Amino acid sequence: MADHDDTPQPVDPLTVGELITLQQAAEYCGLTKDTLHNYAKRGRIKAKKIGLYWVTTKAAVDEYISSRDIESIPKNLRKLT
């Protein structure tokens, strides 16, 4: 009997693509930088702090956005267009 599990392990979105700043992520997804910063600190979006700056990836942003209905995010937390 084998002890290993052949179930594919989930991919960490922070390892997919290049790291981007929260400002770049905000421009990418239409939320504010402050909202993403708050989400990163609370663990709602996958991000990590390097020195003084929080970074994430587009894959991590996409994962968060796809887990939410964008309309359920209050308008004051989204960027004004």
C-alpha cells in the first residue's frame, strides 16, 4: 500500500506570473489600492510583504475576483471610473 496521495495539489497563485505592487493590482482589477491593502493584511487576497511593500500577482487577484461577485463589493471600495 502506497502512502502517497495522487491528488493534484492546488497551485499557489503567488507563484504564477510576476509579482506586482498593490497599485498595479488595483489598476488591473478596478478596486482601490487601499481596499487591496486591507484585503492583503486580512488574508482575503493572497499577497506578501517585501520590505515596506505588499506585492501580489494577477493570478492571485483573478482568484479573489472570481471568488466574489464584483457587485457585492461596496462601490466605495471600488475605483471610480
